[in-house]
Amino acid sequence: MSKTGAVILMIILLLIAAVIGYVTAWLYAKSVYTPIIKGLEDDKVQLNREISGLKDDIIRLNGKIEELNKKTTDLEKELAEKVKEIGAKSDEIRELLKKVKE
């Protein structure tokens, strides 16, 4: 066998060894990481469900906040009316006290 033929044979054998090493590493990585990826995908599905539930909770709580804000506004109006009534009653009491003193 000539030197050129030996060099070509070595290069071909090295390429075959590289292909075998690449395929072996790919199969090993696939066997190791496939269960991990499956677990992560399951976690992702569960987290997406939790996110959907939390979005529903946010919508419900925003509705409650709006309801409470309306109640607060109504109570503030009622309070203002009561303050006016108290002022009117205080004026009436003062006038009656003036009449009683006279």
C-alpha cells in the first residue's frame, strides 16, 4: 500500500470514528435529557393551569374592588349628607337655645 493510500485510509477511518462518536453522543444525550425535558413540559402545563386560575382570581378580585369602591363612594355621599343634617340640627338647637334664653 502506498503512502497516499494509507493517508486516505486513515482519513476515512477518522471520519468514520467521528461519525460513530457523534451518533453515540447524540443517542446518550437523547436518553439522558428526554426524561428531563418531559418533566419540564409537564411542569410547564401545570404552571399554565395555575396561571389561568390566577388570572380568574385577578378578574374576580378586580370585580370585588370595583364593588367596594362603589360602596365607599356611596358611604362618602351618605356621610356628607349626615354631616349636613348634623349641621342643620346644630343650627336648630342654637336657635332654640336662643329662644329659650330670651
